[in-house]
Amino acid sequence: METTALLLFLGALLACVILKLEILWALAAGYVIFFLYSRKKGFSFREIFQMSWKGIKTVRNVLLLFLFIGMLTALWRACGTIAVIITACVHVLQPSAFVLFAFWMNCGVSVLTGTAFGTAATMGVICMSIAQAMGLSPVLAGGAVLSGVFFGDRCSPVSTSALLVSELTGTDLFQNIGRMVRSALVPFLAACAVYFLLGLPAAGEGALPDVGTLFARGLVLHWAALLPALLVLVLAAFRMPVKRVLAASIAAALALYLTLQQGSLSSLPQLLFFGFHLEDPELEALLGGGGIVSMLRSGAIVCLSSSYAGIFEKTGLLRSLQTKVEGLGARRAFPAVLAAGTAASLVSCNQTLAILLTHQLCVNLEEGPELALDLEDSVVVVAALVPWSIAAAVPLSSAGAPSASILAACYLYFLPLWRLLSRKSIKSAYQTSTTDS
């Protein structure tokens, strides 16, 4: 019966991929399937709803933070923060090493904003436009963009995936980020070397777009607009609670919107809920978006996916798979986490469910801090290497990059590979850091 339930769920996911339907339909169908499975196992309606609610309660803080992030992304657009960051990045870009700079710029924006999708739709679009104007390989440029947007999606203090992993493992977000930075150093440098070397023969000529003039059509560009982003970095460095970090950045962005951009108080409810939008279609394509509404889809995915976790735990639906994963990880945990994360990414079609499934399968393999790092170095980035997953498809389509760019996303391959090769050194580094603290 367990196999039948899982196969039906996989069938629903596959149907949505083939028919190009919203992944939420598959997740909703999955909930119905697992609900009926629970009934067959003898659980009452009340018990099943309690299981579902128990799963959702594990991520309730993440859902609350989604509201903060939705407001933050709208205000960063409205006060000029995103526009100033992108303009500054383009100004320092070197055409002779464009692929490397594209990687760096997408890394920087994704760390500041915490969103792969948002970075791809802004900096990613600009990088792909520049690559096309310079006659560079769209596959190579797209690979640099995809690597960069998931660099920050993994380790930004305002990343929803980092917040989810922290909540699931019961670990401190900023301590997780410190460990992630250490484990990513060698893969990051290796990716930089590859993008520099591969980009040299392909370096082209061409004028860079004047994005400053473009953005100035709808916003006042001033260095002060960087303040909300700097607050996130500074307060995160002092390990302030995430909610306070987001609240401080929101307050700064709100003040800049009202003063620098001459926004009105009456426009705030619509801005915070529906996001920032401009009448100019060219500007709207780059800067429009954000708001609480933009996070509803992510919130629904997290709610449905986490409700599965409660059902799986109580009914034991994944127990046989969990036993096999634990057997695989008896000697070394990370290969088992990577295998489970890869399988979960292949079948779940979205990063959130893949993280939740991998956590449930591997929860007994390691303690919280090490499991958090293993999840971040495996399923969080591997999900972006699955062509039919929204983790890969949405950023690539938003940026205008071909699907083959997945093959050139060097950083996303190097990170789990480095962890496979250097497990002992990272474990000892973790033990050293905990001893020192």
C-alpha cells in the first residue's frame, strides 16, 4: 500500500511536469492521496488533521518570516535598493572576464536578497542581455547565473531555504551560515577559476547597457538606497535575530521610500501586499514584484509539503526507505544525505519538498548542526540541477537562459563533490568551532 501511494503521488508530479501545470496541483493531489492512505491505515479524520497540523507547526516561524520577506522585497524595489545594487555591479563589470563577473554579481545580489528567483529576474536578465550583446555563449553565461543565484539562496540570512533548514534541524541560522561559508570556500574558488578560464576565449566586445539611465526613468538613484541591504549584512554579522534584522531593513527601506522616492503613506498597503509595480514595461520587467502576495505560493508549497512530513512520521509511510538510507549512511552520513537529496529532488520537482523529504529520511543520521550543513551542501543545490524542477526551470526561464545552462552550473556540482572528498576535514573544523565557542 505504501508503494501504491508513493507511485500515485509520483504520477501526479509527472503529469504536472508533462502538462506544464502549477506544481501546487500535484502537491494538493498528493495530500489527498496520503490522506486516503492514512484512512486505510485506520487513522480517523481528526488524527490525520492533527498529523498535518503537527507538520505545519514545525515551519510556522518560516511562514511568518515569509510575510517579512514579501514586504522587504517590495520595499527594496520601491526605495531603489535593487536598482542601485544592479547599477553598481554593472559599473564594475569587466567585459574581458564577463562570465566570472556574472557569477560574482549574481552571488552578491542573491546573498543580499536571499532569493534565487528574484536575482535571476533582475541581475540574471541583465547578465544574459549583456552576454547576448557581446556574442558570448548563452549556455556558459546561464551556468554562471544559475550558480550565482543559488550561492545566495543557500547561505543568505534572508534565504527561505536557509530558514527552512534551520527550523527543521533546530539549529541557529547564523551558526549555519558560518559553517556554510567555510564548506563553500574551495568550491567557490574552483568555480571562479573555471569561469575565468572558460570565459577568456569567449570574451567578446560590445557596449554594456546603461542600466542607470534606464532605472532613473522610474526611481531616484542614490547611494543611501544601499542602507537597507547594508543593515542586513551588518546586523547578521552581529547575529541579531532574523526577525529583528528583517524589521530593521524594512523600516529603513520604508523611510527611504517615503523620503528619497517621495512615496505616499496611502500607497503603502497596496505596495506591501501586492508588491512594487511600474507603468513602464521595460522597468516593470526588471523591478516589478515582491510583496506579501509574491510569497503566498511559496507559503502554500511549504504548508502542503510540511503537512506530508507529519503524515509520513505518524503513519510510517517512509520507514522502509528511511531504514535503507540509514544503512547507507552507517559509516559516512553525507553520501547517504546526498543520495536521498538527489532522489528527492528528482521526484519532488521543487526545492522545498525535496528538503523536507531528505530531512525526514536522514533525521537519525547526524546531530542538528551537521545535518543542517549536509542538507545545505546537497539537496539545496542539487534541486537546481534537475531540469524539470521549478528550482532550475524558473530561474533559467526568468533570466532567458537555455536549459543546457545546467551543465555549466559549476559551483552547484563542485560543492557536493568537495563535501564527498573532504568530509573528515569539515567534521573536524566543525568540532573545533564548537569547542572554541
